[in-house]
Amino acid sequence: MTALAPLRRPPRLAPGARVAVVAPSGPLPEERLAAGFDVLRGWGLDPVAAPHVLDRHGELRYLAGTDADRAVDLQDAWCDPSVDAVICARGGFGAQRMVDALDWEAMRAAGPKVLVGFSDITTLHEAFAVRLGLVTLHGPMAAGVDFVKSARAQEHLRATLFAPESVRTIRSDGTAMVPGRARGVTLGGCLSLIVGGIGTPHTHGSARGGLLCLEDVGEETYRLDRYLTQLLRAGYLDGVTGVLLGSWAECDPYDQVRALLADRLGGLGVPVAEQFGFGHCDDALTLPFGVAAELDADAGTLTLEEPALS
């Protein structure tokens, strides 16, 4: 299987850039969206809300509106020539339900733009890499608690969007589960979503040649074991060059989770960095997916060969 290659980098943002906020997954409170808009306006951006961003599905209350409406909002925002970036409002669940409804030819013709999100948006990170060949940003979302309350998370995302050369080296407070250095192309996201995408046309078939970034939220250890074992059994981890582990919020105590991660990943023979500071955690770092980089697990750094955005 072919190893991962670096993807096309979208242009960075400048003051006055228009950003569309969409809700591909779960519903959100209006007050959190308003707070996120205040942050974006404070950066000199022009945020606009997609028409259905505050919808809630009539029967499936965990969805932000119907699958069709959520897909239309994302596609229309992406294809609008006045929009420079699309920032997801929140995660939750629902991106897998709407991703097949997107017109990938039309979105490819719209040209490269910035996509920001994490958690359930892992589905879109994978799809934008596979179907559009674009670098995306795994980072805080416009109506997320982590975004509106964390100055560090805001600043790291802002720097990535406006001055990506200033964050070519991403520094964590973590340690090495397995020491060493490795080079590869970044990919990943929420572990359960990575596993849930296997076998679909919108996901990487393998992490070969990649620096795989993994995190999750609210999962018991035996379920994390199931996900990692599935990746091993499916050959997804064959040829991976290194692993970065983010947060495991609302999971079992970390010593239990860590024992599992070491058991399942420690035998890969590649560097593994733990507690790297991305995902469902306070002060979450923004990680670009689809860029060539070097992981130094001992130093807790990820150094990008090029800035995340052009």
C-alpha cells in the first residue's frame, strides 16, 4: 500500500477574511455560538453563521438538523467564493451521516480553503484528505467550551491561521511512552471515528508513512482496547512511523488507559508521545493534518517541514 504523501496547503487567513461557521454534527446553544463569534471578530475576522447552524433534528435530538440540511450548509459554505475558511461549531455525532451527501467534485472546484474542527469532525478531516487532498486543522471549534474559555487554545489556533510559520514547532507538556524520533505525514483524530471510517470511501485505508494522532472522550478502557485492536487486526497501523497521543477526557483513570495504550501501541517499534495536549482537553493545541513533520517523542515536539498554511 502506498505511503502517505503531504497534501495541498490552503492559504492562510488575513484580517477581514470571511469564515463560515457550520454544524455538521450535534446541536449547540446559541449563547456559546455568540461567544465564539465575539472571539473571531476580535481577531479581525468576519464570521457568518450557516442557515441551519442552530437547528435541532425533530426526532433525533442529538443531531443539529437533518442530514440534508447539515450537508447543504457545509457544501454551500465551502463553495461560496466569498468564504475563506469553514470552522465547525462543535462535534458530537452526525458527520458520518451527512458526508456521503456532499458533492466532492463541486467542492474540489471551489479551491482550497481552511477547515477547522475536531472530535466528530474527524470524519471530515479524513474525507477532505482523501477526496480533496487538502491539509485541515484539528483544532478548537467556534461554539466549543474549550474555545470560548481558553486563551491558550485561542492563541494557538489564531497563530496557526494568521502566522503559521510562528508555530512550525508544536510543543507539548507530554512525555515519551516510547522514545525516539520519526518523520511522516500527520493524520488522525478521534480514535473511535477513525475506526468507524474503515472500509468507507472517505477515509485513509492505512496510516503507512504517517504520524498518527489519536485521542478520544468518554470511552471505557475495554472499548478503547476494541478500537486499537481493530486497527491492528485491519493492518491500519502497518508502516506507521510514529504515534502522538492526546487527551482521554472522561475515560477511565489515566493509569488504566495508559496501560492499554502501551500494551497495544508499544510493540509497533515506533516512537510514541503521550499527553501531547490536543483533543478534548483544556488549552488544546491545533494540529495540522496532511503535513510532513518530525516527531521527537523525548522532547515532546512536532516540527512541521512547512507551515500548516501557505
